[in-house]
Amino acid sequence: VNLTDEVKLLKARALERAGNYQQARKLLADLPDDYRSSALKGVVEYRLGYIEESKRYSEVALSGPLEEQAEATNTLGHIERFRGNYIESSNYFKRA
């Protein structure tokens, strides 16, 4: 990750935390789908209602370092809860 990508990722994280999901999504679109950006892309896509995209990005992040795994697992728990799969959701949340 180059410095420009790092700054974009940090800014996208700040936008996501502030609830500016569309702006975060635009910034993340320029970043490669590595573990860090995929974990955040999964969160943002979920917040915007793009469930399948969220799941795809979150599954990529599951192969990354622990922090990205935790964020992705949490997002997958939200997806399963949204789908009404409460047992599966609970399992993801326990692992996160």
C-alpha cells in the first residue's frame, strides 16, 4: 500500500465512522482489494444495503490479519442477522 492509498483508507475509515457511507465508498473504489480495504469495503457496502458485495469483500478480509478478520466476521454477523439467520449471526458475533 503506498502512502496515497494509506491516506485514502484512513479518510474512508473516518467517513465510515461519521456515517458518510457514499463518500467512503467513492474513496474505497480506487483502492486495491487487499485485506484492509476489503474489510472496510465490506462494512460500507453493508451500510449501503449492498449485501452480496459486502459478503464478498468480507470473505476476502477473512484471510487477512486478525484485525481485518474481526471486522469482517462482525460484518458477516450483521449480514446473517439481516437475513434472519440468527444462529449463524450469533456464531459470527461470538468469533468476532
